[in-house]
Amino acid sequence: DAGVIQSPRHEVTEMGQEVTLRCKPISGHDYLFWYRQTMMRGLELLIYFNNNVPIDDSGMPEDRFSAKMPNASFSTLKIQPSEPRDSAVYFCASSSGWGGMNTEAFFGQGTRLTVV
Amino acid sequence: QKEVEQNSGPLSVPEGAIASLNCTYSDRGSQSFFWYRQYSGKSPELIMSIYSNGDKEDGRFTAQLNKASQYVSLLIRDSQPSDSATYLCAVKAGNMLTFGGGTRLMVKP
């Protein structure tokens, strides 16, 4: 398996523009997570899905952020409009049977977003 | 606010020494504990998981868990320069995985 695949790897955009980050989880995994990593705040969970349904979005910073998972093999994280403080590395992770104890989450390579 | 605390470091050890990384957590309902390694510019990579009190060994790595003290540690024996990275402690309670800020480890030849 190719692992969790994210695109693009790098994104530079101007303030006010819409940004869409994409993620393909590992085939067969039923949980998908979106994390954001910054120097100041570390790794923060934004939202997670189970069987394509959003379960907890309490980490989404504000209404400018939205996430969808239209099917088991694809998810998007959208920021509209983007702001410089959104600059971070965004990671997608997936897991199988996450509700059990003995499971792990596998991370994609991340998307480095820079908003200028 | 459920918290996971780590010393940010850097922790500097000479090659061949034992590196000791520590982590404390606040949620007593936490059930699973993980150590991730993250090289600069890369994604977190799971290196150890531990679920019950005591020690768990895997090669040069030993994870230690003390739920009464809400404390998790990672020992790296015979440290190598290639072990230089940031080590993230992660704690799972229910379906929520919370990360600490990470400890930067530097292994000097």
C-alpha cells in the first residue's frame, strides 16, 4: 500500500484566497484525521471522520475551515478565505478500527501551507 | 483541557549513550500511549506503543508507563546520530489522540 497520500505537498497562496488540501487514506481504513502542526501549538487535531461521517470537529479553528469526506478514499480540507495565521503543516492520518486500544494512526507526508 | 506535556529540549546526548525522554498527561481516562518520531520536514512515524503499566522493549527502544503517576517515558539505548529527531508523546482517550509538544533529541558523534 502507498500509505496516506496528501496533495499538494506545498502550497503558497495569497491572503483571501481559497485553499483546498486533499487526502487519500489507506485503503480499508475507516477513520480519517486532519491535524495541523505549528511551532507554537504543536500537532492539533482539527476534525476526524468515521466511515466518512464527521465525528468531532471541535478543533476546527473557525468557520473559514471546512472538511468533507465524500467517499472512503478521499477527503478535503478547505480554508476560505485564507489568512497568514493559517500557515502551517497540515497532516492527514488514517486508521483501521481506531476505537480499539491496539490500533495506530498512519500519517501522510503533510501539506506545507504558506499564506502571504 | 486534556494536556500532554513534554520538555521541548533540546536533549543532547553523546553517541552510544542512553537517551531518556519523558511525558506526563492529565487525563486519567487515557488508555493507549504512543511515541512518534518526527524528522525535520517529515511526518510523524510511530515507533512504540504501550497500553499497560510497566516496560515494553523493542530493539533499542523501551517504553515505560506508570498510570498512577500519569507518566510515560521512552529510553533509547546506544543512541545513534540517526536518532536525532523530535519525539512526540501521544495519548489516546476514547477516540481522541492528543500530542505533546515534542522533545528534540540531538545525538552527537
